[in-house]
Amino acid sequence: MKRNFHKYKYRPWFITCRKIAAQLIVPFSIFQFIRTLFLPTVLDVLLLTCFLVIAVSLYFDIF
């Protein structure tokens, strides 16, 4: 009997982590944007950029 194998099927724990990240990334990005406006440091800008990349990748379903 042949198993039904899907190469790109994600594990349930990964789907759960992705859903949690999709819910939390917007508030984190907004908070980081406000913090970057008032006190811009290199770390704040890099963290904001990282959050925005994650948000866009989740929005466009890249990973």
C-alpha cells in the first residue's frame, strides 16, 4: 500500500507557531515603530526591519 506523501505539507506545530506569529507581529511592529521614532538606534532600526520582513513574508505566504 502506497502512502500519501506531500513534500510541502507542514507539521501541525509549525502551523500553530505561524498563526501565533501572524497575530503578534503587527503589535510588535507598531510598538517598535513608535520606539524607533522617539529614540532611533541601530538596534531599533534593525529590529524594526526584521519585524517588517517577517510581517510581509507572513502576509504574502512566503514560508
